[in-house]
Amino acid sequence: MTALQYILSIVILVISVVIIVLVLLQESKQEGLSGAIAGAADSFFGKNKGRTMEAKLAKYTKVFGTIFFVLALISSLLVLFKI
């Protein structure tokens, strides 16, 4: 393994731990029976959904997931082409 592969492996490991923490911090999307009966009513919190901590956690999870995917692809290509 080259130094670049070691560095990528460490970065991928750190990002995977960050993704795990971000997912565990998010709240469940299940609303139960009350959500099925009431429906998705607009409330103050529904209108400001993009500014909540939950929305930020979801955004960061998507960003780190994309970074993880790209780095894993690069790492596998390095191994495949023996760079």
C-alpha cells in the first residue's frame, strides 16, 4: 500500500465514524398513528424546517455520505490500477 492509500483509508474511517454519529443524532421519522390521522399539517416548525437542527443534521449526513462514496471510489480505483 502506498502512502496515499493509507491516508485515504484513515480519512474514510474518520468519515464513517462521523456518519454513524450524525445518523444516531437524528430523530426518528415515524409519527405513529397520530401522524397518519392528522396528516402533514403546516405548523410553525414545518415552515421553518430548513433552519432546525434536524435539517442541518440531515444536510451534513448527505454531504459526508457523498464524500465517503467519492473517497471509497477513488480508493478502489487506486487499488484496481495499482497506483
